[in-house]
Amino acid sequence: MVHRDLKPANVLIAADGPRVIDFGIARAADASALTGTGLRIGSPAFMAPEQALGRPTGPATDVFALGALAVYVAGGTPPFGDGPNESPVCG
């Protein structure tokens, strides 16, 4: 499963640990893409470079987003500054 939109709003902190929610744009890791070539889907502040460029995504995309999320949690600011929060293209 590739989430493709891992960000602070999609992680809940429960008594027994964090929970990832909102799998609205998730897809099976071995499934074909749900978006067209050149289209971006997700939250720009937490997108992996290939995702931001509209290229195919995979598990590494979520690993990148997890790192960006960790930077946000540790520092309280988005990892790449304050840019637009909306994705330029919705899926």
C-alpha cells in the first residue's frame, strides 16, 4: 500500500502510538497508476521529488514523506519552507 499523501493532518496520535489515516489517494504498491502522466496528487510540502514532478510513485515516496513529516514534528515548520498547501492538481 502506498499512501501518497502522508502529512501531519493524516497522522493521529493515539494512546498506544501513531495511526495513519485518510487513504483516499492510496493505491496498492503493485497497482497501475491512478493518475495520468504529468499529474500531481498529494500535499506539496511533503511530496517526494518524483511525485511533485508527476512521475510514478512507489513505497519510496512514502518514506520520503515520512522523513519530511519527522522534520515537521521535530522543528514545527514544513521541511521546505512555507509554500502553497494545496496541490496544483487534484486527482
